[in-house]
Amino acid sequence: MTDTVRYEQPEPGIARVVLARPEKRNAQDRELLHALDDAYRRALADEQVRVIVLAADGPDFSAGHDLDTDWSMAGAQPRTLTGGFDAPGAEGWFATEEELFTGLCLRWRDMPRPTIAEVRGRVIGGGLMLVWPCDLIVAAQGASFVDPVVAFDMNGAEYFTHLWELGARRAKEMLFTGERITAEEALSIGMVNRVVPDDELEEATLELARRVAARPQFGVRLAKRSINHGLDLQGQRAAVEAAFGVHHLAHSHNQRLHSGLVDPRGAAVIRDEARAADDPT
């Protein structure tokens, strides 16, 4: 594929897409997100692939968006029928985030093949936007999940499905405090399907993929479609769109106060909280 995403076929019927930017803790730039989309499209084009696994190299699944990257869409081919990336004012950045973040996440959520996230280490902010669109999640015991984006004076990550993933009060607590959710807590609230020892993660994920792949493919597709349609009847897609608009109000607020998209003090807050969580002494 590319230097940032690897495509594997560990056995017949299963594609394994791997984030391969471990030196950056799989932080996302435009190249990685588009390469991930390309890998998913490759899997969908192969009629022999019945299940897609999303995994990651290195100790952490994803540190979220790469804050040091250039998010310019110059020369990029849109994937979600949006555009206007070079427009002045708020319009250009709105279009960019609509393409790279909410647009791709909604596209991936509705892929007609089942997807399983294989998660180890930390999933931070934008990393949730790669995990939550997946149908099933297998987590290593050492995995953790957090959306610390409120520290940037924002409402949260751009794919805002926190209510459905966590429940209202736990979602508020995560956002208000920046507190991590452990793998075991994620299992208890239904955010992940299974928690396994770290050294058994890959095999446990493959075993679940085998079980899904053995079921009638069209039936699985229809079951996925039915559940996703139910989520939309509950208002999930409308909530994502509404939160995305609020997200851009926050960008405008920070632009006026700090001449940037986010509060510049937030990065230090998030780093300090991460260090404290890693070393509570």
C-alpha cells in the first residue's frame, strides 16, 4: 500500500489493514487517512474478502491527529463528494474536515463488509474515529481510550458518537475531565466486544474474524445494515452532523482568540495528563 498503511491477507476470506506509522504512534495525517480508505476499497473490491480487520503497528493504536502535519488538500482526490478546500474564511477548513474526518468515518461505518478493530495501547482523540466506525472491537488488556479534545477548547473529536459508545454520563465525564477508559471498563459498558491478554490479541481477533467469515455473507451484510439504520433512526448521524457544526464554532472561537484552530495551551495539558496517567506516582 503506502509507507503508512499495510494491506495483509492472513488467511482466505480475511483482509488485515495495518496502520504502519509507529514512530508517530500512528498519528494521522492526510496520507494515512487516504491510504486507509484505499485499503478498505481494495478489500471491498475483492469478492473473496468476507471480513476486514483494522490493526496497528507499535505500542499504541493511534495518538489521534498529527498536530504537526500540513493538512492541505492540494492535489488530493476527494473521497466523499465534497470540495471547496481552498475557499477563504471558515469554508475551506470546514470542507477539509468534512472530507477527512466525519465524511470518511461515516463512509467507513457503512461499508458493506463487517469490520473488526484490533486495539492495543492507547487510542487518543482522533484515534477513536478509526475504532468507533468498526462493527466489532477486540481490545488488549492494556488498551485505553480517551478523548481529551476539550483541552483545546473544543467539544470533542469530529466523529461525535460518544453518546452511543459510552452512554451520556460516561461520555460527559470523559469529555469534561479527559479521563481514560480502560479496556475492562470499555467492556463493561459495551464499547468493546472482548478483552484479551496483550500477547493473544492478534490471534483472538483472527478467531473472531473466522467466526464472522463463516456466516452467510449477505445475511451479515443485511444485519449490519439493519443495525446501522437503527442507529440513524435513534439520531446518530444527525447528532454527528450537529456536533460537527459545533466543532467548527469552536474553531472560529479559537481563531478569534488565539489566531489558530485550537487553544494552544491544550497540547501541554494533554501531554501532562498522559504522563500522569502513565506514571501515577
